[in-house]
Amino acid sequence: LKSAGPAQQPSAFLRRLKKSERLRAKMSLVRRGLLVGAVLGSWPSASLADSTCAGDSCASDESALASEDVASLLSVQRHKLRQVFEHGHVAGQVRCWVGGDACAANSCCPGIAFTLNRTYPCPSSDKDFGGCDVKGESEIVAGLLSKLTRADKYRMLRGTGWVEGSWDTKDGYYIGNSGAPAKFGIPKLNMQDNGQGFRTVTKDIIDQVTGWPCTLAISSSWSETDTERWAKALGQEFRAKGANVILGPGVNVHRVARGGRNAEYNSGESPYLGARLTGPYVKGVQSERVLAVMKHFIGNSQETNRDTVDARIDDRTLFEVYYPPFEAAVKAGVGAAMCSYNLINGKHACGNRKHLVEDLKGAMGFEGFVQSDWWALHSFAAEDGVDQEMPGTSTPANPAWFTDANLRTLSEEKIDDMTRRQLAMIYRFRLFDEPVCEPPHCDEKLYKAKATSKEHEALNWELATKAVTLLKNELDVLPLSLKPSTKIVMVGPACNAKQEVDRQLGDWMAGSYYNIGGSGRVIAAHVTTILEGVKARCAEAGAGCSVTHHEGTDARKALEFVLDAAPTVVLLCGGATSTEGKDRTSLSVDNEAFLTEVAARLFHVPVVSLTMIPAQTLMPWMDDCAGALNIFLGGSYTGDAFASALFGFSNPSAKLPITLPKREEDTILPCMAVDCEYKEKLMVGFPAYEGKEVNFPFGHGLSYTTFNYSSLKLSMTVAGKSPGACAGSVVCVTTIVMNTGKVPGVEVAQLYLEFPEAAGEPPKLLRGFVRTEELQPGKEVEVAFPLYARDLQIYAGRGVGWKSVDGVFKFHVGASSRDIRVSGELSLDSTKVQ
């Protein structure tokens, strides 16, 4: 190593070593600055790439080093090396595109095909730097448009890869595919379902991707940070499988409690929650050079008659309730939008000029492209805001609309605008920098590449654990003890529900207690059932608790089994499924009557309810339970997550993003008629349950510790300045949250705003939340809720827009929408809320 100087390149030196020796040598070179020096320009970066380990070899090399005192160095330096090799920068430096050398700010990079071989600014250059052949996006995109033929552009404006006249994709193609013949470095767009994981269309793919919790489960953590971490992992897996477009996120606010796709939609029952979580999702996915597609725009509230139902929604409700999550995606720079199957105010969403052109591209400033949902077009809608038809082929029931003949009727300017939107997103998120495979030559990536990893599985376990919500805990029945005296009886088939892979692959709509059905289905591999998770925890404790299971649904036999076993606790398991294509027939879990009867008759022993559900669900047995835990379709580690919470290895911190109602008649049912009037207007989502008894309200979620709220402070911005976390806000609300219990815990503090009565708003609206760090017993933290002008305004119509109102605003902070701990009020002058 000492002899390896500038005259002898480190990469050549490393290649002569055995694999087992290579990483040690690399670490030593890094310590001496030699290997990093190669990236910074001392030696060609291409020679460096040959010396890096990849895939399983890296893991084996790490294992070999584990016994030595280099673990922390390995972690830090491999992170630096990964930055170098994947992103081309270290210590503030970046590289030119398409594998180019390192470059400095305000310098020019050599031309590449995507820039038509013209020099362009180093990616870290100032925006106004103009010393190269082309300056930036507009000039590069304009150059490409001038070189592409109309035939090339047509291929970008419609999909391909499906067998004409059928519902089947061709081999080597993704769910969606588009793009001109390879030229100018423009990559094909390979699109795959879904926003909650890489869709498992074949059995082989199941073991190659991560079986994540559903989107609503991720939303239960109320964590922007975890949402972005998850989204980055999704982007990495899609890239690894050859896809550069993810058909998600689904962001629709829940209106219909039975909605078949509610599990896919991150907003739950609050547009504010959806908006806060959508931005990090978009940023996370697109940081991995994968375009996100926000969906389904707009009014997709039910699966019943989804092609023909006409959602009649007034403008105020659209802008205040249903648009905000989409607006958040636009602000985050989302690459594409997918219009929905339904009609909206008399015209199909895919072809509704008012909502696509005036609202989305106009008022919201959306700069990406609008694609149709698959076969959602009912006319040639290019002039009405649709930029791309998917999948681009016909079926016996659906003609193709973006044909050459129809496209030829459009002006050159219109064709260029539609194409420009794609090229701009390809440029902004560097899809050209490492092009994906080109169908039909994608079999290796699509069907064989392993995209999951140990890191992703660890994140999967963590997210599932954080998604478990503690609904009820009377007399501190939980957490359970692992002592030998603890005897657990588990009741119900859901406790040990197996993942029926073949059934799901044979039925597009089939789901399970672990994943949704339809296009959003990611069949979780090697699922841990609740029974398996609980048994494993008891086994870890040596001579710990005992576990038995009654899996039948005969209440009399189940009760006899419990009496004979003489347990210290009964775990009662229930589950429900849902799918795209149809709404749920009721809000009941499977075997509801059985669970209700068993719970009602067990007087002598504590009963704990464990439920796996897609979204809003009735729980009529709950009054007879001492404790309750819930997860929304939790993926591979469902059983592990429940067991971790049951025995106190994790302290639940999830909060409900929806309401769990008491009666189905209190919910909004799917419209059966074509005309579907949204008569409730703003009183949708959790505000719809105001004044009604519910099982558990929006925002609810308990902990094994307790939290006290105190010292509420309200302040207006002074001269445009606000302190700390409230910078740039109009109003700053702060309060102190203290852990007053005996164990560490995380709280999600929530701010609800009450408008002046004259504003005509619902009684309480979510306008802030903070997920605290883990607080030790006796520790406290000040949480801040910044409110911006839009948070305090109402939508007053298209001629007026957003309007501030005068009067007294009330601010309520608490642990849920119905557990308010501190309140205060401010009188606001509309002229100062701008």
C-alpha cells in the first residue's frame, strides 16, 4: 500500500488482490485519500469503477471485516463510495451526466446525446451561468423537440406493449410503456404499478421485491420522514426492476367508507394529512430517478360503477377537500398525473378541460404530463388536457384514441407542448443519466432481478411495527408478560391466516389480510402470521409464555377450548380484505358474528382484539375487550409487528388516519345511480362524524406511556418573521409535550383549527401535527405548529379564489380529534392574513 502512489493507480493495484483482501485495501486507500482522489480528478473515474465490489460480494466482504475494528469506518466509507459511484459526488463535488467526470460549479461538461452533443453547465452551476453551448432545461428540451419527428412524438404520447384487442401485456413489457425509437439519449418510460410497491404479476417476482405494508398503514405513523424513506426504497426497487415510472402515489381523500381502494390512498380522511405526506413521497421516489404519478385525478371516491358514476362536486369542496393532496404533489415537482375513470361534473375526468387545464395545469401550475388511467378515455381528449393515452391499445370494449389519424389533427405547437412535458420531467429527474432497459428486452430486469435487500426488509419491519395502533388498553392489560405464568389462547382463523399466493395470482381482484387486491397488489412473501409472531416471541423467552390456538368459527367450541385452557389472556383475531374494481359489501370483518359472540361470553379472562383491515371497519365486539391493536394490511411482517407491540418490545405510536365508526349508517355509501351528488360538501372525512358516536376517532392512538400537554402559546408573525419551526408562517402555535409515564414513548401531537362560524367551515379541521422524538420518562419537548395563509383561508369561488376571513379562530391541540388537551384563540384581521 505504501508503494501505491500516483504512478501506480489504486484501481490497478486493487484488481490484483483477492476479493477477500480487496475491501481492506480499499479502506486503507480511502484513509490515505488515494481512492477518493481518483474520483476528484487525479485519475480517470472509469478505472475506479472496475475496482468496486457489487451485490453479494460486498456483503461477503463486509462479513469478513465484521470481526475486526473497522465496522464504523466501513459504514462511513462505503457510504462515501456509494455517493461517488452512484451519484458522482463527494465532498461537495458532482459529476457530468451519463458517467462523466467530476466537474466544478460554473464550468461546462462535454456534450452528450441528450444535449445533442452540445456542452452544458455542470449540474452544480448557478442557474444564471451561461458559458456553455446550452444553458439548461428549456434550451435542451427545445433542441430535442426540433430534432424529433412527429412520428417520434406520437410514440411518446401513447402507450405500447399490450396485445392489440386484449387485456394482456407482451413479454418483456411493463404495465405501461412509451417512448420513441432510441435516439438522442431519450429513455423509454417503463411504468409499473403501484404506489405501495412493485406489482407482483408473476410468482417469481414475489421473492424479488419487498412486501410492504399498504399505503394507509404507512400513513398511520404520521411521519413525513418515514414516508420519504419508504418512497426512496420504492424508487430503488423500481429502478432495480427496470422501471423508471411508479404509478403512484394514490392521494384521494376518503369519502366512501367502503371504498375498495381506500387502503391505497395516503390521505385517509384529511386533505391536510394527505398533503403533508404526499410531498415527501414524491421527493423520495423521484430522488431515485423514477417519476411519480399522482392519482386518481379527480373524484375517484368509489369503485362501484367507476366508469359511469358522475361525481358532482362544487368548486369550494374540490379546492378545500379533494385538491390539496394533488397540489402538494405539484409543489413537490411530481412528474405526472393520472386522470380517473369516473365523470366529474358531467364529463369524464380524462377529458375534463375545466379540471385538467384550468385547475390542474392552470391554477395549480402543474408542469408534468397527464396520462389516462388504463382505457379511461372516452374521446380524443388531447385538447382537453390529456397528454398521453395508456395503455395505447384497444380492447373489445375500449377503442384507442391517440391514433396517428387523430394526432395529425393537432397543431405542431400542441404536439410539442404535450411532448415537452415529458422531456422536461425526463431532464429534471435525470432519467437519461442511467437509462433503463428497453422493452421488449426487459425480461432479465422485470422477471429475474432481485430488488429487495436486507436494508429494505429491515425498513419493512420497522414500518410495519410503527403502523400498529393501540386502540384500547383498559387496566393496562398490555403489554403482556413473557413469564411462564402467561398462558395465551388465540381465537379465530385470522390469527394464522396463510398467504394464498396461487389464489391471488389466479384472481386479479383477490386480496388478503396482508395486501390489497387489483393493480395495487404486492403479494407479500413469507408472511409471518400473528400466531407465528406471538409464538416466536414466547420461544425467545426460553421457558416463557405458552400459546395455543383455536382456529374454527364455531363459538360454542371456541368457548369450550378457552375454558379448558384456562388462559391468562385471550387474543381474538379478525381481518378483512379489499380490492380495486369493487367496493366492500359492508364494513364488517370476516366472521364478525363469531368474534362478537366469543368476546361477549368471556367474562372471566381479559380479551385483546387484534385486527388486520384495509380501512374503515366496524368492531361491534370492542366493548367486551380490554385491549385492542390494529394494523392496516401490514405486509410481510404483520405477525412480528403485532408481537412486538403485544409484549412491549415496541411502544405503539401510530395514530388513525381515518375514523373507525360505530354504525355503518353514519358513513357515506357508494352511489348506485349515475349522478352522485356530494351533498355533504365540506362535511366529509372525519368531520362527517362530528356529533356521532364512533368506536375510535380520527387521530386516535394510545401508548404504553402517558403524555401531558401544557403551556399553549399563540403568536402572530411580526414584520414577516417567525421563530424557528414557524419561519414564514402567519400564526405560530406552540405547546409543551411531556412524557409523564414510566417508559419511553413517541407522541403525535395534533392541531385542530376552528374557524369563525361565519366562514361556514366544519367544526374542526386538522391544520398541524408533529411526531416527536422518543421521549424518556419525565422529559419534555416544545412542539410548534406553523400556520400559513392558506391554512386560515376559505375558497370563495373561481372569480375570487382564496379569501381570508375576519373573526375569532380557536386552536385546539391534543392527542386526537376528540382528545383535546389545550386550547386558545386569536382574533384575526383578514387584511393581515395574506
